Amino acid sequence: MSHAAAGYTRHGGAPVPKAGPFYRYSATFLGATMWFWLFYRAKHDWKQWVGIEHPWDHAH
């Protein structure tokens, strides 16, 4: 017996819902903000990221 005629497919993929424009633009904005922040911190703190100097190794 085949039940595919009733509109059910056993191994079919799950339907992906469509996101509204607010969610798409918000996700793009927040993702871009994250990357800009990472690049900004890398520009200023690259020596700590690489391990050349430590934050506690400065003169008082």
C-alpha cells in the first residue's frame, strides 16, 4: 500500500518556513555588526590575540 498519494512522503525534507523581511534585515545587520566588532578589536588587540604580549605585561 502506498500512502504517497495522500500527500505524505516518508523521507521528504522538512519544509523551511519563510522569514519575514524584518528578521532577514535584522540578522544581516547583527551579523555585520559582529564582524565589524571582531575586526575592530583585532586591529587594536592583535598582539594579545597572537600571544606576543599579555595585558598584564605593561609598565606602571
